[in-house]
Amino acid sequence: MVASTVVTASAALGAAVPGPAAAKPGPQPPPKVPTATGYGGAVSSVDPDATAIGLDVLRRGGNAVDAAVAAAAALGVTEPYSAGIGGGGYFVHYDAATGTVETIDGRETAPAGITHDAFIDPATGKPYPFSPDLVTSGVSVGVPGTPATWETALERWGSLSLAEALRPAARLAQHGFVVDDTFALQTRENAERFRTFTSSTDLFLADGVPEPGTTFRNPDLARTYRQLGAQGVDWLYAGDLGAEVVRTVQDPPLSGATDLPVPTGSMTTDDLAAYRALVQAPTRVGYQGYEVTGMAPSSSGGTTVGESLNILEQTAPTGTVPTLHHYLEATALAFADRGRYVGDPAFVDVPTQDLLDDTFAEERACRLDPDAAAVKPVPAGDVTSYDGVCDAPAGTAQQDTDTENLSTTHLTTADRWGNVVAYTLTIEQTGGSGIVVPDRGFLLNNELTDFSTVYDPADPNRIEPGKRPRSSMSPTIVLKDGRPVLALGSPGGSTIITTVLQVLVNRLSLGMSLPDAVAAPRATQRNTARVSAEQAFVDAYGAALAAYGHAFTVAGPPGSSAAEIGAVAGVELGPDGRLTAVAEPTRRGGGSAGVVTPAP
Ligand code: GLU
């Protein structure tokens, strides 16, 4: 098997470098801009190839759903450590013909054979060290939901077949893409995990860590996409690809090159056959004359963004620093409620409507002191009894352990007919489980580590067979008078929620343009003693917010990807069909925004 070919930059430019790959000049990356304004359709993602593919689909008459699936498949090629057919995600769609927002929950499920102590090392009786030990495992692999999401979206709203939607990405995988700094860095950071498996070594480390500027090809994935298109998703959920996935989870192709424990998983073909992507209603809250729609559980994105907005609407701060204080306090309260109440609604009674109720928010807003930061963690509210009246605080605060990673990717599309998609997809950890399905060119997720590691029967996010682990993904579409005006989302584990919220606050409350709202420095308060913030945020607002009692930790080591919070991709829909596609100007190396017909 030759799964990847790495070509040097000089070969990509056609210089005389020995070796078979040097004969053909490699591809050039499409131009990359963070903001594009125009008409006829728009795509925003982290990656120029994915955005270009989405735009091409739109130009050829495809709609926003076709473009979203094609671009997502392209991200499976160029961002294989963040997303792909081995993972899951959440798809929010506005249908211009009916004026309705619907969503697809394409979250992975736990296999029927998973046990409550799946993440406990039998040798020690304690949880496996989270990373790299637990995440690099078969036991963390959930039943992939992404192929079912794509099929469901295309059948319901698309105009292309799955084969047509996957074709450009298959071509991209075949011809290759130009390695950028982020891809090289992420490969290097995961090299030990990939070296643990023969299949992953062959694909990502065949010639060592790929150098920026070289071309990375993945012919195995090209074949996989073609076959998936030809056979349909039953190839995974009821066919040979599924059998290969199951074999890989139960018996990962160990290389012997590392001593990671690699606990195996129990996934069977029955688990694959039982998988369903779920079409469901979005969450909805009113905010300052807008209607904000998002993902209902199993993601906590919609309820936590929505509850925070409701609290902010109650407290109605004005001015940048007071608004940021309220933003940080509102998310602490909403995260307390998320931890207490949100899990997979097929297994847990999730009080989604209470969490989004204005009267509940009124009562929660009683806990927000406009002049002082509360001591964290703050306790959860009581969804069984609220009347909006401020009374004595109840309950004890509980600190959630937060093991979500900073992987994942988001894309937003809009078409000439007014349809809009906000789609966040992931394989959880950067590099997922680290296990490539042999000869198939894609990584399996480690999404089940989003369950709480230690079983507690009172925890809504406890491990259970067949269950979806709670997510933070927050693809969001904002409507005004029933029509979409803004769609966005972000990667970033549980910081997804605060990132989406902060951009909404920047745009809708502080009056920033969308590019400024996305570029602005970020901070995230998830009910912890200290606020995690980008250095630029601390520089700009740290002193003023410290006066309220906020304490800060600068996110990540300087220069690392963890120093950045989120990577937003959004589209704003203006009057007269004017579209502004916006991606990150610098985070994760800068994203890529494009429109079908640029404004003059
Ligand atoms: N697994 C996370 C979630 O579902 C996303 C992972 C990430 O963004 O790093 O919320």
C-alpha cells in the first residue's frame, strides 16, 4: 500500500528532483483571503481548497447543502486530523423555500458493548491518562456519523448525489494539496500516536513529517470516496467498509513502535447497522430582535449559547468592558447548567425548553453582579422551580472536568436561492484516535472521550451503550424577521460555545463588523476560577476586567495552536443578496472566505 506521496516544494514547482513524483508539477494552493463580499453564493472555511471546491459547486448550480457536503469532504482531505468520514458533526440548514431551520445530529454513538468503566485502566483501577493514552485507543471510537449526515443532508435538501458531491474531494485527495504550517505542526505533535499504528505511519509519516510547501497525496482516501459514492453509505453501515472499521477498532494495527496501551473497542457491525443521523428541530432564542437558532442536545451548543444570550438580554449591559464582564459571567452560569442538565436526550431527560426559557434566564441573571465577578464555580440553577424572582442561591457548585480538545472544523455556505448551512464536524482530538483504517486513508474518531471519564449515575453525560457523548459544537444561524442574516460556527472543544457567543455579542451588541467581530481577541469563561484568554485580550481588557475580580490565564504556550481560541467561519447575509464571507485573518494560519461573484 502506498497511501501518501510527499513531493518537495521544488518538485511542486517542476524543478528536476529525482523520484517518480517529480515528473508532474504539484498543485498550487488556491488564493486565500479572510473576507470576501459579493453575490450568488458564499463559502467560508479554514481551508482554501475546501472553500474553492464549495464555490465551484455553487457556480455549477449546486445549492448550499451540495457545497457544504463537497467542502466538508474536501476538509477530510486537507484537514484529516480535524474531520472526516471517521467522525461526526452537526449540520444546521435554513431552507429558503419553506423558511424553516432544521438540523441533523450526526454525532457518533457508543457501541452496545461499552461498559461504565471503559476508560478505567484495569491494571491500576484508575482512569487511563487522558492524552495520549486514552485518546489513542479503539475504546474511544464512536460509530461514525459523518457519512450518514452527508447522505441525509443531500437526500433531504441537496441536488447532487453523494457520488457527485464527493467527486471534487476525491480528485483533491488523488492530486494532493500543499502542506501548510498547521498540517506540518499537527503531524509533528501527533507523530508518536501515529507511529503506534502501521496504517497511520504509512499514511502520515511515510517519509517523515511532511514539510510545509510539499504536496500531500492520499490515493487511498480518493478510492474510499469514490467507492462510498458508488455504493452509498451502506458500504459503511452494512457493508465491507464497516467490517474493516470494526476490525480496526477491535484489533488496531499496532506497529510495536511505541508503548502506548491502546485499549481496544467493542464496536460491532450491529452497532454500525443501528446508527441513525437524526433530523431535529433547532434551539431558538430571541435576542435583541434577532432569532438565534442552533443545535439542540446531544450538543450543548444551542442550549448554552442560547441561555447565555437570554441572560445577557436580561442584564442588558452597555459599553465594551461592562459587556465583556457580563459575557464572562453569563457563560459561567450557563456552563453550570450545561454540566448539570445536558446529555443525550435519548438517554437523559434534558430540560431543553427550561434552559432556554426567558423566565429561567431572568432568575439566573439574579446571580450576575454587574459590578463584580462571582466566585467560580457557580452552582447550577433549578429547572424544576423558577419564577424569575431573585431569591437565595441554592445548590452546591460542581467543577466539570473539561477534556474536550481543540480540534474540529467548521464551514458555512450560502447559495443564490437564500439557503444557508452552518456545519461543524470533528473527529474530536486533533488526529482523532490516531488510528487510520488500513488502506482507506482516513482516521477514526476518539469522540467517546467526550463522555465523562468516570461513571456517575447522576451525571447526564455518563457513559451508556448506544448513547451520544455530549458535544459543544455550536453551528448557528441567526434570523431577523424570519430570514437569515448571519451563520457561523467554530472548532475549539468547549471554547466553541464561548467563541460563537463572543462573536455574536461583538457583532450584534457591540456593533462590530463581522470581520472585526471574528478578528477580535477572545476570552473564555467556562465556570472555572480563571478566565482563559488570548494574550491580546489580556493586553486590551485584562486590567479593566481585573477590577471586577476576573483573573486570567493566557491560553496555550506562545506560538502554539493552543494560544488561539477557536477558528470561526461565517457568512453574513445583507440586503439585496449581498453576502460577506468571513474567516479568520490569522488564527490557525488564517481561513479562507469566498463568494461566487465578487462585489465590484
Ligand atoms: N469533541 C468536541 C465536541 O464535540 C469537539 C472537539 C474539538 O473541537 O476539539 O464538542
